Amino acid sequence: AMAAAITAAIAVGLAAAAHAQLAAPDASMSFSIDAAGATFPFPLIDKWRVEYAREHPNVSLNYQSIGSGGGITQHIERTVNFAATDAPMSSGEAELAPNTLHIPETLGAVVVAYNIPSVPDSGLQLDGQTVAMIFLGEIERWDDERIAAQNPGVALPDEAIVPIQRSDGSGTTFVFTDYLSGSSADFEERIGKGKSVPWPGGVSSSGNEGVAGTIRTTPHSVGYVELAYAFQTGMAYAHIENADGTAYVEPTIASIRAASAGAAASLPLAAESWEGVSIVNAPGENSYPISSLTYLLLYSDLGGVADSIDEAHAIVHIVHWMLTSGQVHSEPLLYVPLPEEITRIGTDALQFVTHNGMSVWAAAAESPYGETTSSQATGAEDRGASMEGGGCLIATAAYGTEMAPQVQALRELRDGRLLGTESGSAFMAAFNAAYYSFSPAVADLERQSPEIRGLVRALITPMLHSLSIMSLSDGGEAGTLALGSLVIALNAGMYVAAPAAAASWAWRRSRRGV
């Protein structure tokens, strides 16, 4: 009986999947969320700060725009609740901050901005090789024939070019040098890509704000900044030759979106390594070649950066809001709203976040029916008190996304069959108390190890097939109980009786052999 009960808990428990909506942070409490990092997305993050505070005045966000390198450092040192970076963490950095989630927050572009008094408008045409040679110091004057050949009819001045670059560890520098390294073998060999690189000359300034300000006050200068900074300050910027070599592309919402098309299919899960992920030089006639994702860095367990599960809930909620409701503020600032497939990388990952082992999502989930399960839950018993529960952490981790057909089938079983009967509802309430005591840890192991993820998929596949029997139910109490009992019996046979019989047979054979 005990074995059957355990099997039933595992089998039917996976059907607890529901895309629960996260309740807002407790309005009776105040939270101050600290974050730091990339200047690339700062205009958007600052807009998010203002708009989120309008909706949730008890939660304030303090974001320090100090550059991706500084953000990663503070994330590693656990001095902020979350960080932002345009450059994915390297393997060495990831070793110093294990269990870090990379959560894409938006898409943007780095532009080659210039200040040529006699050519005040945007639209100077440049290819990657030419830009690389400018920043290598090999093209020194604006009327160089290699620039002139790409800009017929433009009266370029006989003036020295003044390159402007970042002085701080910068994700914008990482994106820009990633592009130049792919455009010029000489640049890749001599400078390479990175958040900080050995520029051969020019003027250095801190932050996108600093570079933009230096370009504006330095005649005949050229530098690289995020598109929003150039647009907001009225700076001129170049149209860059696409990866196909067929057109010079203006950085716009449409051309950045074109560069990101198709990227989602090849992106890793949030808990996996993002080192090497890049969308620069994306193919396509209309793709702007210096486009990039930018990321939030969040620990999968917030126990080291949040004082309580309530604070962890506030952190998860504001990040979730940025990925969903907050995306409407992207386009006016010339950032591209995340495609749904990329958004799900982050929203799926947030369902796995814990605080000292306790599921933040389950503790603060709001049911699809609008009833909050518990925004102040402090233990597994509280988390399981409501039949609506949270997401199916184990199955979602096993299949990589809550939109996987297997997870959707579990959700349909839960909502369409089990919760429609008193016995099913009672079981779910009892089950949740146990399920959320171990599922976050199992899901965390799955995210860290592809081997464990594959093993879990193999183990639960027979169970998923057996659960399809429940689709035969007419929704009545008797039918649900009868088919549920059959499912329990089948799973008890597969996962308990059969292994026990095999073990007994092997033991008897070994005894006879002795």
C-alpha cells in the first residue's frame, strides 16, 4: 500500500503542472532591490524602474549603470540581488558564481557614432573591415580612399580621425569587438574580443554615457554606443554593411529584429552555459550586423542575496514583469521586445528559483483562477495547501520548457480531469505539500546536468503514457476514481513490483550460484 501511494504521488503529482501567475509582492511590506551592470540596456531598465514603481510603489529598484564587467563582479561577490550584462559570463566567471541563470532581457544594437561637422547626418556607409582598420589605427583620416569608396558623393574632410572607446569592462565593447573580430582577421589576432581589450590608441571614456558625451564634444571623432544613446542625443551614426555584403543596413527596430530571427532555436536553457552565444553578423539582407541580446544574471537559489523568501519573491516578480509586461516599453527606446520563444527561456527558469531550497514560485504563486495560493508561505505544508499549486518543476526541467507537449498534457490532465472532482482536488491539495518539498532540488539537478535530465525523461516517459488513460474519464467522480486506481496500479507495477521482482529473481540466482 505504501509503495502504491508513493507511486501515485509521483505519477499524479507530475500532473500538478499549471502555468501559475505570480502574485504581486506583499503590499504591506517594502522592498529595495539592488542591481548593477550593463550600461547598454540602462535606458530601458531605468524606464522599467519608473513604470514598475507606478504599479508596485512598495518595491523600489536601485540599478547602478557601471558596465557589464562591474555587474558580473558584483554578481560574483553577491553584493546585488541581480546583475545585467551584454557579455555572457565566461566559463571562468561561471565557476565563481555557480548556479547562475542567464535570462535574456531585451535586444539592442551597437552603432558606430561619429561627429563630423561637415557631415552632420546619419548614413555614412562603412563595412566591418573599414571599421576595424579605423580602430586599429590603420585608417587615420576621414577622407581615406577606403572610406570614400563606400560613400560616393560625400564630401569627407581631410581631418584626423579620433577613435573613442570604453575605459571600463563593458558588454558593449564585447559586442563591438565580437563583430570586428568576425569582420577582420587582423583585428581578431591583434585585439580580439572581450569586455576590456588593448586598444592601440584613441580616447577612452567610461560607460555608454561617457563615450556618447565624448563623441559629441570631440569634432571628427568616432566611437561605439548603444543605439538608444545615439538616438536620444541626436548623434549621427553609420549604416553598416550586412553579413552577406549586399547592402548597408541602418540600425532600426526592424533590422535588429531581423538579426534575431531564428536565434531562439539555438539558444541554451537559462541554467546552461551561454559562453559563445552571439547574434552579430547574422545572415539576411535586412539584418543589422551589430545586434545583440543582453542578459540579467540571477542565482537559481537566492538565499545568498535575499534576506527572506518575501524579498526573493519581490526579486523574481520584478524580473518576471520585465520579461512580460515591461516589454511594451522597449520599442519607444529603440530596443526590440523579446520574441515569445526567447521570453520563455527566462519565464521558465524563474519557476525553478528557490530561496534556501524553498520554491519561490510555489510559495508565491497565484492560481489561473485568480486566487492567491500563498504569498507568505514558509514551508511545504503551506505551499501545498491550495489545490492550484505552482508549475511542474520536474517535468518542465526535463523537457526544457513549460510549452513542451508533455508538460501541456500534464497541465490539461490536472485542470481538465483531476480538479473537476472532489477526490482529485483533495489529492492535489495533499500532494502539493509533499511535491514542492523535493521538486525544486530535483529540477535544479536536471538543469545542471544534461545526463540527469535525460535520465529523468527516460524514467517518466512510461508514466506519461499511462496517464493518458485518464483522458477516457467522463469527468465524473466514479470514473475518475476508477481510472485513477488503474493508473496507480499500472505505475506500481512498472516502478515498484517489476523492479522488486527482478531484484528478487537476481538475488535468488546469486544465492543458488553461491
